[in-house]
Amino acid sequence: MSRILYLTQIEIEHGAVRQLPAECELAGMRRPLIVTDAGVRAAGVLDLAVAAMAGMPHAVFDGTPSNPTEAAVRAAVEVYRREGCDGLVAVGGGSSIDLAKGVAIAATHEGPLKHYATIEGGSPRITGRVAPVIAVPTTAGTGSEVARGAILIVDDGRKLGFHSWHLMPKIALLDPELTLGLPPLLTAATGMDAIAHCMETFMAPAVNPPADGIALDGLWRGWAHIERATRDGSDREARWNMMSASAQGALAFQKGLGCVHSLSHSLGGVNPRLHHGTLNAMFLPAVVRFNASAESIQREQRLQRMASAIGLPGCDAQGNDLADALTAMNGRLGLPSGLRAMGVTEDLFERVIDGAMADHCHKTNPRLATRDDYRAMLTAAM
């Protein structure tokens, strides 16, 4: 077993889900609400968590949408209160984990959810009253299990970030066995999400050498194992490394993200059917090129260091070598060739740019993007 005490307690091991009862007790939960989605239930993964909790009272909410909404938070809060729950166990991908964090706020705080959004000045309003959360990820991508934030679509249609150290899951149980049945395309898309987190946070200008080291190692693990995990879902070593890369990306992105996520958050709010990890994969090459001229990128040789982590002999000053490698990886994984192949059209650009300019990741990019810059990145990603 590998135990990491960094921002929270992390257990990463095949079979870690079997520790759920003991970890619930440690977190002070006597009757948790399991938050999951219909796909996790249908795949039989929920059954593994429920079996591990045999004899422990609990309730289940399986109505998490692919992009969690305030309406779904309200529905889960209703179950939480009706069943007398005292904590949350999120079993699923980033959507279920983020929804659980939304429930942790809404079940213990008054007012609409947007009151607690980061861009609304809501972070200080999230207090220690939040319900405790244990996260059991079933994908290797978002890293929400070790992150202090959640992304939720509020009632007015905006896709907003919610950030507070009180939202950090008390325990993250990383069990690669839960990802063995993940379909190839979902493995690829969530894996590129993890890679995007590692790369974008490494490019963020905040000074945090430990986070940079974690991000670079996560990038190496993700790049070296994503094709193996996509090609052979039963490859236990590849699954372990992808789950580690996912967590490492989120451990590192405490220092900030950037334009990739500004655009993905905004476009995902405009069209909630679009997969966040896939969007990150589409935007990453264009953002690497945009960031290449940033002073902090050049001074710290960040493009060259990322190129080394993925096995490239070097990277030109414009970021083309690195961007081309990302585009080629997307193609080898079978991901879409661009936004147009995902059904995105140019008439959405201005709405997406509006959202990107207001997103909490906008100001932590190494170069501050203008509307024209975002328009150019969207065009390049088409």
C-alpha cells in the first residue's frame, strides 16, 4: 500500500474500496449517503461499494447527471435529510464527487448555491459546517477526490467553481480495480483530463515547486500509461498509474489552472452534453502554443521540461513540438479530431468567450488572454 499525507489522506491500492466502513467511522459517519450515477450502478461498481459497507446503514442517490447541476444537488439533499444522513460517500467520476461536494454545502448552509461560488465571492461563506465527504473515484481523470473545489451548473445556467478547504474529501480511496471495466474512449478522455491538469498547472505562474514536481511526475505516468490503459482495460499496472496521475494532477492544481479550463468550463456550461476531459484534450494544443511566449514559461523552461517528461528530445520556443505531440496522442487514442467533430459551431464562440473571461481559471494562466486570444484558441481547436 502507498499512503500519501499531503492535502488529505489518500489510500491507493487494488481493493482499497473494502476499507470504506473503517474510513466512514474515522470520518465520523454513521449513516452516509452514497452519491453515484446510473452508469456506475449499471456497471456493477456501486455493488462493490455497497458490499464493502455491508451492515452499515446508508442511503443511495444515483441521479448524478454527466455535468452536475443545482437541481440534482437539491434532489440529493432531499434524500440526505429524509434518510437522516450525516456524511457523503461519493462513488463515481468527477461528476459524482463534485455533486457530493455541492450536497455537503447545500445540506448545511442556507441560500442558493450560487451564493457560495468562487466568482461570487462565496468561498469564505463555506464554513466548517459542511458535511464530511469520502471520495471513491471510478475514473482516472478529474482528481476531484483530492481537490478543494467542485464545478456545478447553477440554476441560471452558469458552470461555476466552488472552492474551500472545507470541501476537501476527508479520505480518498483510490482503487484501480474500480476502473478495470471503464470503456476505451472514456479511459482516453478521462486520462487526457489528468494529463491536462498536470500540464496546465505546471504552466501556471504561481510559485509552488512541490506542486510542479508532483505535476511533472504525474505527466510522465499519465503519458507513459494512457495508451496501455486504453488499449487493454485489464492492465492493472497501467490502471494504477493512471489513477495516480489523476490524483497527482489535482494535488498539483491547487496552484492554479488556466485557459484550457476557462474554455472547457464555459463551453461545458453552454452545452452540458460535452465531456469535460475531451474538451480539455481539444484545447490543450492551442493553449500550449498561446502560453509559449509567457515570460514565466520561458524563464523556467517549462515547455522543455514537459517535453522531457513525455519523451520528446526537445521543444521549440513556439511550443509546436509539444502541441503536435498532444494532437497526435489525441488521434492515437481515438478522440475527436476537434471541436467541430463534437458538434461545436462558431455561433457559440461569443457565449463561450463571455464565460471564459469570467471563469476562475482565467486569471491564473501565465498570459492574460483577451477576447481575441480566446477566439483564436477556439478557432485553432475546431
